[in-house]
Amino acid sequence: MNRTLARNPMALLCTGVTLLLLATACSSGPSDDDADGPDTPRPTATPSPSHAPSTTPKPSRPASPSPSPSGSAPAKPWQPKPGTAWQWQLNGRVQDGPDVPVYDIDGFENTAADVAKLHSEGRKAICYINAGAWENFRPDKGDFPAAVQGENNGWEGERWLDIRQIDVLRPLMERRFDMCKEKGFDAVEPDLMDGYLNKTGFPLKAADQLAYNRMLSGIAHARGLAVGLKNDLQQIPELVPAFDFAVNEQCAQYDECALLTPFVKADKAVFHVEYELPTKDFCAESDKLGLSSMRKNLKLDVWRQPC
């Protein structure tokens, strides 16, 4: 639904001019009120998929991304280059670690001061949030209706989300992305972006995932944030234009790394980790493909072993 900004009506102008006792009067139509620049409409919200459940509550107005200050266009998002070294630490607050230009850290656990410290060291900061599952340990857990919570996803305290219910989930994700923006992050890593390939408790289809993932990209870009595509290898050809980088787990273990080539060809980084394979078993291929690869512990603490 498009939202059109109302214009303020201006009073009709009437001027009397007297010349040689002949009075003339003129009146003008409404004046253009755009002397200070054109009105900037709010971005249009992503519509719900046509197959969304009819019982899904729909707000009277779709939620819109917050406009940038003074109505100006958001800054162009950061786009990391292939081969950029990185650190991925999701276990608690960020700790001193390797001297690399990119840190991907938990958006809730870390503060604006933590992000500012990374920036002072010349690093970019990526904000990790879970976009595909409800988590019972997050401060906004009560904002997610039971109707969007599905099966456990294999992690304690987490349940898959019904991503078909975009009208419900969009404002919740917007608030999370706003948090990332307010803390000063440069980018967002939304996790669990391939629920349609899993047993979620909902009949999710590929089209549902495409719509949801594109919605997440739009929310990030409306705030000037870069956004990464997490896994979802099968939909890379459709989604690579909407994302600024990729984050992948275990593509080498499952012999899938070549599927990430479209990101590298688009001059976009692929941040890749393996948990079980030794580096000698995947680094040669990673270097050939242009991936930013390392081995990590599954708990994603400070330890890393880069290629």
C-alpha cells in the first residue's frame, strides 16, 4: 500500500492593482509547497504472500522502515570485498581477538561502546540477530505471538518462525534492525534464512523464503545497513542482487562451496567457516574460490584458525 504525504493547502492570493482608476484583480491557484525540496514518501512495506494464512492478524497500516534523518536517502551500504578477513564471535560480548578488518558479533549482547571500540580500531562491525527462530533468552521474546512459533530447531530455547506471517514478523525484525543501527553497526547478519528446507511445523515453500529474505534485505538497506545472506545456497541466484555479502557454514564439508561463486563474481565477500574439517582439507579450494574461510569452534568463541 502506497502512503502519500498530504500537502498543506495555501490560501488564494488576491492582489488589487489600481492604475488610472481601473481596478484589476487576480487570484492564483495553490502555490507549489516544494520550495525546500520534494516530499519524500515512506518506503512501501513488503506485502504478505498471497498464500499467507487467512487467520493472520493484519495491521491497518503496513509497518514502514524508519526514514533517514531529514528525509535524506540512506547512505549506500558497505560492501566487503572477496577475501576480506573476519572474526566471528557470538559467545557473549566481543573480546580482544585477531587483527582483522571485520568482526561479526551478537547484536543483543554487545553495546554501542563495544561497536565504537571496534570502529576506533579501524574495523567494521556486523550485527548478528536471529531472523528465522524465536529465542526464549532474548529481551523481546514476549513480542512474538505463539501463532508464529513452530517446532524446536535443534537449539535449546529456540523455535522456528512462520515466515509466511510477514505482517506479524516485519515490525519485530524492524525493531531488531533499528537496534543494530542505533548501536552503530555497519551491517546485519540475519540467521536461519532457510527454514523452508527444515522441519519447522509450517508448510513453508521456497517462495515464502524468497519473500521473507528480500524483506529482510529491504529493512536493512532502508537503514543504510549492509546485509548478508546466511546459508540458503539453493536461492543464491535469485538473492545475490539483494545482499551485500554471504555468510556460510560448512560448505566444504558438504561439497557446496562452488554454489557461492555468484557472490564472488559480484565482488561481494563470502564469510565462510568450517567446524569439523581441518584447514588443510578446505583452504586450498577456499583460496581458489575467493572465500574468506576459517575454522571455528561450534560455540563460536574467540578461537579461530584462518586459511
